[in-house]
Amino acid sequence: MAGMSPDSGSAFSGGGSNAAFKKQLNKVYAWYVGGFISFVVVLAIAEQMGLTRQYIGYAFLAATVLLYAGIGFMSRTNDAAEYYVAGRRVPAMYNGMATGADWMSAASFIGMAGTLYLTGYSGLAFIMGWTGGYCLVALFLAPYLRKFGQFTIPDFLGARYDGNLPRFLGVVAAILCSFVYVVAQIYGVGLITTRLTGVSFELGIFLGLAGILVCSFLGGMKAVTWTQVAQYIILIIAYMIPVVWLSVKQTGFPIPQIVYGYQLEKVTAREAELIKDPKELEVIAKSVQML
Amino acid sequence: MQLTESHRQYWAKNLRITAILLGLWFVVTYVVAFMARDLNFSFFGWPFSFWMGAQGSLIAYVLIIVYYAHYMNNLDKEHGCAEEEED
């Protein structure tokens, strides 16, 4: 298999066997987790010693962008198979982590809770849609894409159905999905950068885009996969700690997935109570008058 | 390439497992959503249809993918078209 690339000395290319490659990856990411935890501890100590919130934001942003840029730079490659499909040798668990990091993107991080709160049951269509979609990919596309040895879905459709019309349909579908997705993501990137650093929204967008460019341009899919795995580790920690904390505070049980149904029941009961509250009725009456 | 009996069996099994899992996928996605109003009994503190949307169907999706990957890996090995692992 074409696993060799010009820089086979670096941590993310490993010219040896798959088992050795996996072992090396485990080692790299174990160090990475240790580094991340000590970075957080150092920042916590600095905060106790009087570092302001703004500078903590700068430190986080600079460290993560530098880190992803570093991974992107180390994964640079000019081998087509490495660039488009990460050499087709990402271990399943790591690929799952990278996909998981895509799932927990800017849009789901800052938009999903509000969407669900506003739209209720119909909002769950987003959750089911973008998770259930993986089933369709797994059953219909991914195995054949791999066996056909193509790089992209339009390529695969062109080879499988032998013609430019299927390829064209694939291109249209890919552009449509990615365009809608990227608009939301870029907006989220701008919001987060602005929030963390206090730069203006427009500058935030460009900073975020520059980060993405550095991360993905030199190393393609290989760089994206390994930065996504790094992001997954940060994201899963950032998602789980507040929720587990809340769950322990509220219910005394540390697995929120199991107990949050009961909490929702309480919220619903409280909501019914609040709607009948005389003060709330006053506010509603006033807002109706203003309309 | 000449198709052998082994190839034909492989493809038949592949189609069968895809159809079965797709059927399961359809049930947890569309049938449950369509019947949402009738599936209102309480489950872990949730109305059942809400729980399916928020957790149940997602668990089902993951299980479908895990089972499919496992099944196809075995099928590949049985019919001698597994990928070569360079250990």
C-alpha cells in the first residue's frame, strides 16, 4: 500500500506496518492528552494569580491554532492517496474520533441547544438526520467507494455508472451540501473567535479561515483527520465536564444521558407553573398591548 | 473478470444484509416519527417518541453500523476478498 511519503519520519506518516503505525499514534495522542491537561492546569494557576479572562481567551485561541497548524504542517504531503484519503490507513477508532469531531462542529456546539428549545420535537429531525445519514453512507457508499479505489464520491459515481451525468449529479449534490454547511460553520467560527478574543466579527472570520487553510492546505485529508482527532479529544472533554457537573449537582447521578428525561419532566412542570404566575401574566398582557 | 459462484453468493448476502438493515433504519427513523403521537407512553421519564428522537434512534443507528461492519468483515474473510493487513 502507498503509505510512504517524503516525510516518513514524522509522527503522522509512519512508513512501517499498520500495527506499528497504530502504536505510534496511541503514543502521540497519549502525550497530547497529557499536554492538554497540563495546559489547562497551567492556565488555571495563572488565573488564580490574576490573569484576566481576555488573556485566557487569547492563550486558548493561540495555542489551539498553533497546535492545529503544527499538525497540519507535520502532515504535509504531495502523495495523492495521502492527500485525498489519508493513505487509506487511518485506524477505525481514530477515524471514528475524527468523524465525531465533525459531528460536534461549531453549528451543533452553539446552535443545537437553542434549536431544540425553540422547535421541540421537530428539532430532533436535525439530530436524527445527521446521525441517520451515516447509516446510508455506511450501507450504500463508503464500502464501495473504498473498493473502487476512488478519491471522491463524484469520481466513484462516474466510475460505477460509467458516465458524466452521474458524476455531475454527484458534484451538484456535494456542492449544495457543503455550501449550506460551510456558511453556517463560517458564521459560527466568526462568532466564537469574536467571543473568545474580542476582535471584530469580520476579522474573526478571516482568522478562523486562515487557521482552517493552514491546517488543511498542506496535508489534505491526512492533516484534517489528525487535527480532527486532536479536536475530538478537546471537544469531548469540553462537552462532558459541564454536563456531568450539572447532572451531579441536580440529580446526584453522574451519567446525564440516563437521568435528563426526569429533569425535563421537572422543567415542563415548572414551565406550567410559571405560565400561571400572576407576574408572568402581567408581562404577557403588556407585550400583547405593545403589539 | 469472470464471476464465480463464490462471488454470486457474496453479493446475494451483501444485498440481503443491506436490505434488512435498511428496513430497520426505516422503522426507527420514519415509522416511529410518523406514529409519534400514538407512541406517547412514558419511557425513562420521556414520552417514548421524544426519547426515540433524542437517543433511541441514534443508538439504533450506531448498532446498525457496528453490525454491518462486523458482518461484512466476516463475509470478506469467508470469500477471500478481505484487504491484506501488513502486520
